[in-house]
Amino acid sequence: MGGAVLAGKACHADRCRTDRSSGRSQTDQRHPYRYPGSLTVGLEIGIEWLSLLLFGSLGLLLLLGLPMAFCTGSLAVIFLYVFGNEYILNMLPSRIFPFMTDYQLSAVPLFIFMAAVLEKAGIIEELFDVIYKWLGAVKGGLAAATVIACTALAAMVGVVGATEVTMGMIALPAMLKRGYEPKLACGALLSGGTLGILIPPSVMAIVYAVVAQQSLGELLVGSIFPGFLLSGIYIAYVLIRCYINPAMGPALPPEERVDFIEKLRLLRNTIAPILLIILVLGVIFVGIATPVEAAGIGTFGALFVAGLHRRLTWTAIRQASLDTLKATAMVMWIFFGATMFVGFFIVKGGQTFVANSILDTGLPPYGILFLMMAILVILGMFLDWVGILLLTVPIFLPIMKSLEFNGLFGLPGIAAQDVPLWYGVIFMVNMQMAFLSPPFGYSLFYLKSVAPPQVSMAMIFKAAVPFLCLQAFGLVLCIIFPDIVIWLPRTIYGGH
């Protein structure tokens, strides 16, 4: 019966396709973007009540503190049996096996291991030391140096946790010691650390590409400009605030500054990490290697850089390997649980229900997009990005593909073939906000775990607010000016 269900879905999808000769849906002419009905199996229950029961149960289990991977997976199995039967449980291997054998996902442990090696080898600390001594004489320079260091680390490691924790231990005490306003110092760290999920190599981009069946190379290239745009916005905000009120971020005292010759000497410590960034990103952009092969090259490069700095020890390798194993296992279990959860919801008609509910609002395409972005922000207050991605992308992306985006305020729109790439990048920009959104933003707790005692959780929450607004501003820019996202992939790959 499980095979019949999947076959039924495939046949139903064929019936729902738009008749290209007429340009209209064959099943529903009332709304140009309406999704038709979906297949239902097992015990009958209204999709409205089922959605409430399913997501209400998920919310309750999460509030009880249970891990999301096991919440979604266990609920999926229970609901599949209760509202289906024992045969429909055949969905379980049919949905999980493709993830277990997906070649692109092998880049996830490689990039995580690369980040862990660089962290254990102390490369991050050296990089920050160089940048802050170059910018220390500028008002707010230490906070700006923190954002720049986080941006460089994002281009090396692609993992938020490694950047946030390490920079929190190094940069936050340094800024507080030199009289920086605590909320500004925390905000610079929080915002800079989140760039790891956007600037390539990004673990989120890998996961998104697998779920959305999107070109990973194009997604990585498309996220470069938005990542550096946000980094520039953070730096400008910090410097302007400190220029207006120098007490918020005083310059380093003269006795702590170094001369130009010393600054040039310090740059030697950055050569190897910068070459590693250029190597990993360069082989992807010029087409020499796939992102997975680039991850392997980057992993070897991280070991080489650690050895070059004489910090490649068996202890560091062992600890980096254990950290990689834990992080990868967490991501994969969330994958397995969430794909079952979403699979059950789609089989019962949930995708159709959500799509029609959104389309029935009567909003124009950009209104629907902003509604989706608002939903993602709300979800980001309670769930981690992996869960949000796996729960929403299979539902939201087909809606996006069915809409036409002709531009706002008389500006150019976006071609239909570029919509999946564009949505993927603005989704990742939005997920940065999830890391900073109280009450459960991950970055808030990463920073608190290494912050000095005088930095309270309430202070960290307040510090995140202005940078959340900056992230929202960057998100709006990427929506209004889609070329920020699609110009570089179109230039490199052509034909888009």
C-alpha cells in the first residue's frame, strides 16, 4: 500500500500540472496559483484538525525539552500508524534512504571537521589578534574588527557555533576590558557569528540544496554578496554609533597600539588562512571541483594550516573528530525525523492546505513572500534552522515557483527560472534572524555560555534587537533588489 500511496501522489502531481498550452490549471480555474486537493489515506480526519493536532503535539513536546529530531520522528511514526496503517510505514525507509545516500550531504561532516580543526588549532584567535591591532586606533574599531574576523571565519568554517563560542571567549573580554558598551559588544559578536550560515562554505546551503533539489554551486555563489552586504551593514552601524558616542567604543590607548611595521609583520599570520579561503571558494567558482570535493580539499587544507602553525596534535584531531561526529549525528537525526514528519503531512494533504490557505489571503506575490518571511521569523523564535528548513521548504518553495515576481517600486523583477535560487538565499538570510530571535535563538545561548558573569541573559537579548532590525533591513534589500542574489551566479554559470 505504501507503494500505492507514492504512486498515487505521483499521478496526482501529474494531474495538477499546469496545461502549458492553455496556461491554466486543469483542476481549478478559480485561482491562477491554487493547489488542488491531495491524496488522503487511513483514518479520516479534517486537515484543519489534523494540522492543529500534529503541530500542537510537536509544540508540546518541544516545550517539555525533548530533542526536535526525536519529537518529529516519533510523532510521524505514531500519526502514520493511527491515521494510516502498518503498511504506510513503508514510507519510513523510502524517505530516509535518499538522505542516507545523498552525495552532497557528505560535505556536511567535512566542513564541520574543517571548522573544528581550525578552532582547536587556535587559528581563529590569531586572526582576530591581527585584525583588532590593525583597527584598534579607530573608535569602535574593536567591535568592527570582531565583525570582520567573524566574516573571515564564516568563509573558512561555515558553522555558527564554532565562530560564536570561540570569538565570545576571545573578543568579548577584550572589548569589555577596554570600556566598550556591553550591549554593543555583544551585538557585534552575535551578528557577526551568524554570518557562518550564509557566507560560503555554508552548511545550511548544503542542506537546503539537498532538500530543494537546487544547484549547490549556484546557491553558494548567490549567497556571497548578501553575506558581505550584511557584514558591511553591521560594521557601518557599529562605527557610526561609536562616532556619534565615542564612549560606546573607545579607541585603544596609545600604549596598546602597534606601528605600521609591526602591523605588516602580523599579516604573516593571516596568509595561510586567507589562502585556505581562496582555495576552497576558488575551486568551486571556477568549476575545478564540486562543493563536496572542495570540502575535502578544505579539510586537508585546515590540517595543513594547523600543522604550519605547529598546533596539529593528536589531542586536537581527536577532539575535532568527536565534535564533528556529535554535530553530524544531530543534523542527520533531525533530517530523518523531519522528513518523516513532513512526508506524513504532505500525504494527508497538508501541503495543499497550507498553500491554499496562503493563496486565499488574496495577497499579491510579494505580499505572500513577506507573509512567508514573517512565518519563518516566528518559527525561528522556537525552532532551529534545520527543523525550519525541513518543515517549510517542501511547502513554501512550490508556492514560490507558481508566483510571478515582476518587481517592486518600478524596479526589475525576477525571471521564473531564478526564483528557486533567489528564494533559497533570502531563506538563509532570514534564518540568520532565527539565531538571534529571543527566546530560543541559538546564538544567544552560545554567547551566554562563554560570557563573563556581569553579562546577563537579559542584556544579551537587548543587544540582539538592533542587529535583528539590521538583518531585516538586509533581507528587504535582497527582496527589492534581487540582483544582489542572482547577478553573480548568472555571471559565473550563465544562462540564468
